[in-house]
Amino acid sequence: MNELSNLCGLTPSTVYSLMDPTRKDVRITTIKKICDGLEITLGEFFTSAEFDNLEHLEQEIK
């Protein structure tokens, strides 16, 4: 996680907090920094199979 934080320009505490299973929200700017550090686009990030199978998430707008 320290290597990821260095690649992405995030503090180690931010990266560690992303792994907290009780965390519900992540800012898009944080995701963008991770994508930049990993040299992938936001589109590549969000088109992964993990985002296709999120049935456990409730609809935010009702």
C-alpha cells in the first residue's frame, strides 16, 4: 500500500483507509489519482468486471 501511495501521490493513510470495509464513499479525484499512478484511464477502471456485479449496492436515488 505504501508503494501505491507513492505511485499515486496519496498519503499512505488515504490508501489504507480505502481498504476499510466499512468505508462507503471514495472521491472521484482519489480514484483519478490512483488511475494516473497505475497509468490507466477512468474508463478502464470502471469497466472492470467488479463494477458489473455490484448487486449488493442499493440505489442511491429513490
